[in-house]
Amino acid sequence: MKMSINVVWSLLAFTLLRVPVSAQQAFDLVEPTGEVTAIARIEGGQISVQSRAGQRAVFTRDPSFDSLGGEFVGYYSPKIDLALRFPRSGVGVMQTAGLADARPRFINTRRAVRLRRGQIVSPLTFAPPIFFPGQLFPPHRSHLRHQIHHGQHLHPWQWYGLGLDPFMQGYAGWWRRPQSILVDHVVVPNPPLPPARLKLVNDGRREVQVGIRDLQDSARSRTIRIQPNSSSDVELIRDTGGKRIEQFRVMNPYGSIRTHEVVTEYEPPVRYEFVIHEWAMQSVAIDRTGKSPNVIEDINFQGRGIGRFFLPPGPLLQSGIIAVHSTALRQQNGGTVPPLVPQEDLPEHRGRTLEDTVLEAQRAAQRRAAGN
């Protein structure tokens, strides 16, 4: 019994008293093309990465980010909230994990590590890996709360080595940190909704063209022309959102395996945009010979942009009536809607007065022709 206690205390003293060597070692960070774009220097428990462009990042040694097998040595930069794993051999790719991500996980970097010429990796550059089966001292109440927190952040945290745990207000000891692997994921849509039935009313004084843009399926986009004081009925498919279900295989330090399920709800995105044009007069053909029964022979119109607006997503889109002209006008974004003909083709006259006069003359001529 006394020998076992001495062994434990010896291991504890060795772990707490071990310090990194002061000798500096330099490594090249090499792109897949073979170009060296940065230099990493390890000294005093820190890695300093200096790029050719002059950017510099400093990472501090953090054994809680070491890989399970000990082949990667963990570092952390609180300034950029990034964890870095450096290959213990001094050769190969690194791994990084952004801890600000919702689901942080280590991924291989594009650049690889290469020892600079004339150097060798000292066995004292990185402290030797140390494994303990679990926590040596009994947990207190905050440990129990902390266990739940770890279940929500499975990816970057390891149980290998010592680590500073901010939730424990000090050293976490040899706290068990699970290793997790994503083994399966599936997206389950919510039950379908019936289509929304909309009555599109043209409450303007001219004919309008309604462009219905389907942002999810462009093949379903279409246009509708509506006369003044008229309407048109449309049906629009509604998205329902759903759930993303992920299955993780989690191993504890003793080798036992359990399954952890993470369910994430996602809302349906905005699907439909209405783009409204108003048909305004562009040019008029007038018979000045007096031979035609109609003074006004032809009128050309152009589609002037009135405005655009989005419809609510999913179940928020309800059946009802939309006054397309006034709704588009209230958006005050007509400048974002390009005309259906070049703007330079518009006449320079005061359009509304001229148009009203021409239309009235054309209607009068048609009444006279009908009377004859």
C-alpha cells in the first residue's frame, strides 16, 4: 500500500515539475506546392507562427488539447480562440479547431510541418505523454454540473494530460474528457404544410407584371400580368423546416463506448420574392396623313420597376390577399428593379399628362369607329 502511494506521488511530482526546455527549435510550414509560407518556432512552452506577410500568432502549451494517442501536442491561443495540434515527430500536417464554432472539431491543416535544415527534433522539445485512467480525487458538486457541460462540447476536448478548466476555477486534475466521432447524421423534415393560396390584387392605375422568384427551385419561378383593379390567384408551396439528428460514438478512457445523440432544430428559409413592374407608355405612333380611321395607330410600353419584397418563410406565410402595387411601392426600393427595356428609350415628355391625353384620344377614336 505504501509503495502504491509513493508511485502515485512520484507520478504527480513528475507531472507538476516537468518544464519545457528553453532551446528554440524552428519548423517550416510548407504549402502543397512546396512553397514555405511561414515559420513556427517552439520555445518556453509556446509556439510562435510568423508568416511571410508579417502576421504573427502565439500559442501556449495546453496538454488538454493533446491527441488521444499522443502523436499531436496541444496548444491554445486565447487571442484568436483557436486550438492547435502540432505533430510530435516534427513532420506532417497540423490540426486546428476553432473553439468559437458551435461544434468545434479538429481538422487537418493545408500546410505541413517540416523541420528546418540542420536541426533535429530534441526528445525534450515536447514533454513525454502521460496517461491517467481518471480523476484521482473525489468530485465535488461543481464537478457534477461540469459533467453535463462536457456532454455538449465533445469535439476538441481530450482526457489526455493535465488541463486548466475554466469551469473548475483552477486545475481540472485528470478529468475524463470523452473522445467522440461522428458516425451518422440524418435530416428529418417536419410534416408537410398545405400550399398557401394568395389573391394578388393590382391596386394601381396601370397594368403590372408580378415576377414570382422561387429562391429554392428556380424552375418554379414565373411571371403574371394583372390589369388595373383586377386580381390573379396563385398557390405557393411552403417549406416546413425539420431536425438534424447526429449520432456520435463516445469512448471513455477505459475503452467503453456509448452513443450520444445531438438534435438540432432548423427553421425554413425565405423562399419567395415578388418583383413588381408597372407598364408605362414608351412611345406613340400617330397618323398625320388622315387616311387611317385611328389617329393613334400604336402605343409602346415599357416595364418600370416599382419595387420588390419577400414573403414570410414556412408556416408564417398564410393564405390571403396581397395588394402588389401598393406593397411594392411602400418598400421604396424601385431603384433595385431594372426596367424591362433600357431606361434611355423612355420619352422625355412629362409622361403622365401625355399618356392620359393619348389614351383618351385613342378611346374617343375607337368610340367613333364603333358608332359608324
